[in-house]
Amino acid sequence: MLAAVAQYQPPSNAPGPYGAAPPMPASDRVRAAWQRRYETDYVFSFWTAFGWTLLTCGIYGFYVLYQQMRRSRDHNRRRIELLDAAMTFAWEQAHEQGQTEHVRPAFERMAPQMAVLRQQATEFRDPALWVLIDVVTGGIARYVAYVFLDMDLVAHDHAEGAIEAELSQVYAELGTPLTPPDPGRLKGRHNYAGRIIATIASCGIYGLFWLYDLMVEGNRHFEHNWRWEDSLAAAVQSQL
């Protein structure tokens, strides 16, 4: 890892093969990823989901699991694109202002955090397959999914939070300050063993509280992201 971040390599803007579409400007990539959040960042209402699950004798619960896995996966993919585009745009602006060597250490610190997000994008989180596994296992798989969802959120949040903090500093030095990320938003992991034991001991009732926490924490995570993304979109637009 040390060798990988020893020298930050700026993104290449070389044209693609003959006949291929020209690469999208970094500013357009930022805006496109920013606008896609309503496609990826599904916001849950626990009581609505709970009510529909009761009305459908549990069938709606499979849709809830599907959306939980989908929003975690798709949100991470969108944030990778957004943050990568924001880094590319910042590097281009630093180059124009002659500050590339000044900001290079920040980019080198961001590189391993981006690697964490990219690694998450390769993990097995296909929502349809997780629903199928849950059906086959009689509902047991969803509690395994709950553990993965929480672990993913913690790792994702810490990695992107570090990137947001670095980018906020870089953009400020380039003349377009961003809303600084709230370090208090970072959450710790759930007590997985304790929650599993409580779910078994309560014949599944505690699983509803666990589900509520996953929904609310995910919703809260998106809200923090959106505030920072809004300031990023405005900063990029002002630079243009």
C-alpha cells in the first residue's frame, strides 16, 4: 500500500480508441453523479415497511431486504463515481493554478480510502440473489445480511468521510470552500453477537428493532452525504 500511494498519478484525459465517445469532463461527471442520488439513495420509512409486511403476511419483507441490499450497493457505486470525479476536477484546477505539488499529499492520502470503496463494490451484494438465499434459508439469511449491511456502512462511511475531509481542504485551498463533513456522523459497529442472541431469545421480535436501526442509520447517512454533495456541486459550478 505504501508503494501504491508514494506518488499520486493524476487521471489521464487521453482520448479513447477511434470511434469511442470522448471522455466526459470531470465537472459533468460530478453533476451527473450528484443528480443520480434519487435513483440510488432509497430512503426507508420503517412504519410503512412494517405495515405492508403485516398486510402481506411477510411477503413485503423480501422487498425490504432487496431494497436494503440494493441501496447499499448502488449508493457506494455512485459515491465512487462522485468522489473520483471530484478528485479529478480538483486536480485539474490545481494544475491550472500551479498547486499540484502543494495538494499532492492530500491526494495520496485519499488514494487508499478510494481503494476501500472500490473493494466494497466487488463484494457479493447482489440484492436479488440475497432475497433468493433468504427464501431458501427460511429467513435466516436476512440476519447475515444485516451484519454485512452494518459492516459495509461503517467501512464505507469512514472511508468516504476521510475523502470528504481531504477534498474540503483541497477545494478551500483552491478558492472554493465546501461544507466540512460532520465527524460526529461516523458510527461504530453493532454488537452482532448480542443482537443475534436477542433476536433468537425474543423469537424474532428484536429483529424488528435491528431492522429499524439499519433503516434509520442508512437514511441519516444519506442526509449527511447530500449536504456535502450540494456544496460540492455548487463549488464545481462556481469554478466553471
